[in-house]
Amino acid sequence: MSPEIILTIGMFGSLVLCIMFGVSLAFALGAVGVIAALLMYGTPGLMPIVTGVFNYMWMLLLAAVPLFVFIGVALSKSKIAVDMYDAFYLWSGRLRGGLAVGTCAFAAALSAMTGNCSASTVTTGLVAIPPMRKRKYNERIIFGSIGAAGTLGILIPPSITLIVIGMMTGQSIGKLFAGGLVAGIGIVLLFMLYIVVMAWINPQLCPALDENPSWREKLLALKAVALPTLIILSILGSLFFGIATPTEASSVGALAVLICVMIRREFNWRFIKETAYQTASITGMVLWIMFGASGFVAIYSGGGGIYFVQNMLTGLDVSPWMLVFILQLAILILGMFLDPMGIILLCLPLFYPVVVNVMGFDPIWYGVVFNIALCIGYITPPFGYNLFYLKSLSPDTDMGTIYRSVLPFIFIMVIALVLMMIFPGIITWLPNNMGLN
């Protein structure tokens, strides 16, 4: 057995065991990397780990991560999101399934402000579950729409995972954001279409609202959308029009959120303390995963493991398209068990050179479809993260109901993924025509 095979089995096998025994992903990655380095090279083998961590620490783009996390946390602490949902609620009207359609649109709007799944899913659940239950919506529609639309937090810009993908591949984050925006809007529209069709087939699943708000009430409700629109435009507008880099756009968005909170007179010491603490906690978790993975990958790469896997993949007697489908399937399976950030840092160094450099696929297209697979993993049983967010929002609901609720939406996302793989122009048209660098 070659040393590369022993290295692959040993490191990945140890990582799986650590995760099975409940060790945090960040520390499992780091510990396996350190132990492997000591066993293979002794104490000098620790230097590649230190170098890999410092390389990440000196990346200016990394500053965007805590800022986008701050935006999501600040929104969850203020009542901006609640008022915005009320506007979607009024405009959903008497359409069957309109409240669930509005919930999907609300989650997509939150995604365009927060850049992560936890903020968009939890905030959407907190404000959307009570009114949908009050209107006697079916539990599967409630949890399916919230869980699925919430996953778009890592696809619709400003996606933190797309920032990391851009950092690791050297590709334009602006172009990745543009591709993610098209893909995210397309997927949320498919969710809405599914809900409307199901409501038409079976009106008991999601009945129409009894009341019929007047046009005056609807127009007054639009005031609640003004501040969120300002936040979204400040982030995406400054980025897509070339006014700011991703890091600068994150700071512009953070400032816009603070201004909005001040306008609403919600800015106080409690808001500052809770937002700062939660931002630091979430950012620390993300950064430790990145640092642990960088050490793991440094040792695995130094031992020839990456080249072994890449040579094995290119040596498969399959067409380039079939190879891409196999790699996407691997990401979907890993998504059932691992955090998306961990999957990016473990798999992208292995898959990206094969797909882009050897097979010749478009790097922006691959970055986005890679990220769509991560979104699907977020709601795939048994351990998709969003499933447990939903459980925490409704402790009395059994996991079986939550699992069944997301299955149709997983199917929709897989169809969307396949379509965007077969027709790459869906993703690449906007990035290629916006003149982004």
C-alpha cells in the first residue's frame, strides 16, 4: 500500500472518528493535522501548519467575514426583520399559499443582508412560524419553506462561503456574487412555484388569508421595506457597480445597519453588548474552522495526498461531465454530516484543480454550483444544520416531520442544480456581462 493511500485513510479516518465522538470540527481538523505532522516529520513538520494559518490571517478579504456576521446578528437583534415580514404578510393577499410565498421572499431578502444560513433561517422562523400556524398552514409547508429558503443565505450575496471560495481559488468575488445572485433568485422562484401549485392542488395545505388588506394598508406597509432595501443596495450596489471591494462593501453594509438601527431608536447598550458578543462567537467559530482546515490541508498536501486524489480522479474512465456529477454527489453526501466551511476547505483544494485546470470548466460556474451543493447539504437529513435550527425553533415538533417537510424542497434544489450544470450560461451570463473584476 502506497504512503499516499495510508495518509488518506489515516487522516480522513481519524477525522471521521473525531467527529463521531463529538469533537468540534475546527479542533478535529487541527488535531489530526498536528498529530500527522508529528508522526511523519517530527516537530519540524509543524511549520507548514503555522505557515498555512498565517497565510489566512494576512488575507484582507477575511475582514469581510466578521462584518457580514455582524450585519446578520444586528438584524436579528433589531425589529427591522419583523416589520419587513409584516409587509410581505400584507402583500401576500388572499393568494393560496401566499404567506409561505412571502416567507420565501422574506428569507431571500434576509440572505441578501446577512450572508449566512443561521441568521436567515432562525430569523425567518421566529417571525414566520406563528402567523403560518395561526392561519392553519400544514406543518410540512411551514418547515419546508423556512428551512429551504433559509439555505440561500450562503448562496445569495453577500455569501460568506462564496467569499471563502473566492479567497481559495483566486477568482473574482464580485463575479461569484453575481452568479450566486442569479442562482439564488432562480431557486427561490422554484420554491414559490411549488408552493402555489401545491396550494392549488390541495387548498387545505396552505389556505388563503381571511382578511383582505386595503391598498392604503399595503402602501403604508412598504415603509418597513425602505430600510432593508437601503441595506441591500448599500452592499450589493457598492459591490456590483465597482464602488467597493467585498471587504469595503461589508463595512458599508455594517454602517448601513447601524444607521437603520439608530433611525429606529433601537441602538442602546444592550444592543451593542449582545450584538458584539454573538458576532465574536460566530466569527471565532468560522475562523477556527478555517485555521484547523488550513493545517489539515497543509500536511495532507505536503504528504502527497492531494496529488494522489487528483491523479485518481483524472484517471477515472469517465467523461468530464460524469466526473463533475460524481464530485457534486460527494459534496452532497458530505453535506449530510459536515459544516459547509469545512467541506470547502477540505474538498475545494482537491476538486477545483481537476475540474477547472484539467477538465477546462468555467471557474465561476464551478464555484457557484459547488456552493449550491453546500446549500442542499444544509437541509439534507440526517444532520443538515438547518434541520436542527428548525427543531430549536419548534421543540415540540418531531424530527420525522421536519425531515419529511424538506424532502420536496431538496428535490427542487437538485433539479435546479442539474439544470445549472447542464446550462452553465444561467450562472455565467450575468458575471460575464457586468464588467466585474
